[in-house]
Amino acid sequence: MALSVSYTVLDSMPFPRLPVDHPVVAHLGPLALRLTCTEPETAAYWNAMADHGWCDPIPEGTSPPGFLDEASRAAARAEIDAVVARDLFALSADELAGILDTFPVLRRREERAYGEYRTKLLVLAHFARPVAS
């Protein structure tokens, strides 16, 4: 069975709608780019985002300097999660920790693989960092 959500329902949800020049967007844009743009096929998109100042343009057909290794990708995802929780949804560290605890499958997988719930530790570490100005 396939699940779907209509645009009407999605549009009614309380997602932040920030302008492209918002400081949080300026913080998250480059991180999201480095997570998504990792192959030469994404060079045009990378260069389009350079217009926002999120990155430096690259020659077409080359690979953007995206995050390729697991550690960099995990850190970027954790930073995005922390910034969204803190700066957009105004969650406390305790509230965020509680939300992260609702992912038992991820927790068990990471505890087996790394000996700890790495995602939770990384997200909370980024959450505690001062907001960049």
C-alpha cells in the first residue's frame, strides 16, 4: 500500500517558510548543498545556488565539493537537525533529546555499529553550540 499526502495537507502543516536571505537559510543552505551535490550531474544545481552566496561556482561537469565520507555527512545532518530544532522550532535540549529517543531502530543500529547512539550525541552537541552570527 502506497502512502501519499496532498499538497493541501502539506501546505497546512506548520513548516517554517523562510525567505532565501534569512540567516538560518544562509546557515543551512551550504550544508544541504554539500549533502546533496556529490556528483558531476549536480554541478548545474550547485552553480545555481552560488547565486545565493551558499557556495563558489564550479566548472560544469565537475563534481561539487560535497560531503562524501560518512563522518562528514553525519556531522552535517546533525548540525541541520540541531539548527532546525533550536532556531526554527524553539525546542529545548530536553525536548530534542526526547524526540531523538523516539527512534529506537536507529538507536539500536547505531549502538551496534558505534557502541553509542551517535546521531543523538552529534545532534545534541551541535544544539549546544552558540548560534553563528
